[in-house]
Amino acid sequence: MNVSLLSTVQIAVTIGLVAWMITGFTRLPGRWLRWKMFCRATFTVVTLTGTKDGRIEPVNVYDYLSPGSFILGPPQLQAIINYLTRSGRYDQIDGHGRVLSARGEQPVEVRDSRVVF
């Protein structure tokens, strides 16, 4: 095979791969998670306080995720809150935060141990 032809094919393939990788970072709807790898992920960032016998203390829901897990969606947040209240660890959990997804950023509240958008 001709050396210049091989070089031309390598350059064309390299340019194609670079263009494909750049389009992976194009803007998707919303402000967050523009990379296609994360476009279907939903992250919840919240500040929670738990009440037990009139005592108020901060609650870190990430302590209750499985090891290596960091994505916390609203259904998982509600499941953890249900566990904490039903187990008797807290009487009530309240807080506020935001949900980050491909649709953008939305506020979220936790009132009387219920996740509310």
C-alpha cells in the first residue's frame, strides 16, 4: 500500500474520532450533565435534618448508599428516608436541595419525610 495513502487514511480516521469525541460534549437541554454519558442520570443534592425526641441533627443520606454508589435519584432518596423513619432512627426528616438531570436543575424539598418537587 502506498505510504501517502496510508497516512491519509490515518489522518481521516483520527479527524473522525476527534470529531465524534467533541460532539459527545455538545450542549444538551439544561445546564447540567451535558456529556452524553450522564444525560440519563439524575443526581439529587440535599441538605437534611432529622428529628428524634425533639433533638435535631444533620442526616447524611450518602452513608446509606451501597459502596461505590454516588448517584442518588428522588426514588432512592425517598427509600432511604422511609428506612430511617420506619427503623425508628428519626421521627421526621426535613430538608431542601436540588435535582440535576438532563432536563436541568429543579428544586426539591423534603417535608414531613416526603420528597416533594
